Amino acid sequence: MSYSIFMLRFVDGEVVSLDPERLRQVTEPYVVAGGLEEDFSQLRADDGGEADLYHARQEDGGMPCVTATHFALGAMGGVLAQLAAALGAAIVPQGGGALIFHQSDRRHLPADIEGKVLVIAPTADAFQEALGAL
């Protein structure tokens, strides 16, 4: 896919840091290039689908955002959804809206994206269907 999604964790409408160790735990089995220390990881899922992740860290060690680009649908969609869920993050596609994993997360989203929100399961099928619906 030739556009980007952003994984952002919101608390009371504000972006808060993501945990780099959780990123490492979820992505480690799929990393084929780069890694947490390089602020970039190329991932490959079991079906051969790939994604590029950008995950620069702040001085405090947290990450404000994880960006996925050039990602394949299929198994990689499941990896990305599982990553966002593990990070406690919403998936915000570049075209707007948000995908969340628990209805209770809706109250933390900024007001400008609350109306375009879908609650999904962290699976490849749910991720792909939701991207098509936004």
C-alpha cells in the first residue's frame, strides 16, 4: 500500500509516548532490516508482505509516533494491528479517522477525529476492512 498510517497513543486528547520495548517485543520476529536503535525497521510477515516502520525516540526514550509506510495488506495488516494494540495506540490513516481497539479509548481521542472512529479487533481482516471503510 502506498500511503502511511500513524500509531499514536492519546490520553485526554493529547499525544503521549509509546513504549519502545513493546515495539521491540511485537516486531522482533518480523524485522529483516534496521531495528529499534536505528529508528527504522523493515518488517516481513509470514506471507511475504512487508512494511517500513519509522519510530524515532525522544530524549526521554519514548516514541511520539510509529509510522508505517509501503505496507502490504494480508498478514502484515495483522502485525500492524497487533502492534498498535500492544502499544495502546490508535491507528490514524493519513486520510483521516482512527481505528481503535476498545470503545473506552474513544474518550481519549482529540475532538477533530472522534466522529470518524471504528472499533476493530487486532486482526488482518478487521484492519483491511476498516481501512476500506474510512
